[in-house]
Amino acid sequence: MTLVDATVVAGYTVGDFLLYAAAGFTVLAIGMLYRAVKGPTMQDRVLAVNVLGTNTVVILAILAAALSEPTFLDIALVYALLNFLMAIAISKFTVERGGVL
């Protein structure tokens, strides 16, 4: 696994910047985990879990670019599809009878 070696700006490569961005998204995901656990309503928890799934896809895509690993993009696509299906399934179960779904 080698980092992307394109241009060097102030001693950092593009791969370094992408790894820092992935670390930043990881910190944001940890913050969103609080909302998923302590959300006041079920809808808040569903949205938080959906944001966590989307954040995971973004982190995997950034790591794929930073580490030059195209298999991470395949994993990110599968995870995005599972995240979408999970959001639909949870929404279907949380809506009361006679609701939208």
C-alpha cells in the first residue's frame, strides 16, 4: 500500500491530505454515534444511523484514493447499497399503519 505521490505542498503529499480528511470524517462519525444512541426520537436515530453509513462510504472512498486500493471502492459501493436498503427497511417499520409506506 503506497500513498498517492502527486504533488508535494509544504512537505505533504496529496495522499497525506486525503488521510487527514479520512481522519476528520472518522471524528465526525464518532460524534454522530452519540446522536444514534441518545436521539430523542426514533426518527433522529434512523437519520443518525443513515449519516453514519454515508460517512463510512465517504471514508472508504477517500481511503481508496489515498492508498491506491480500488477494492475499497467496491466495498464502498456495496456498503452504500446496504445502507440504502437498511434506511428503507427501518422507515417501513417505523411508519404507523396508514402512513406513507
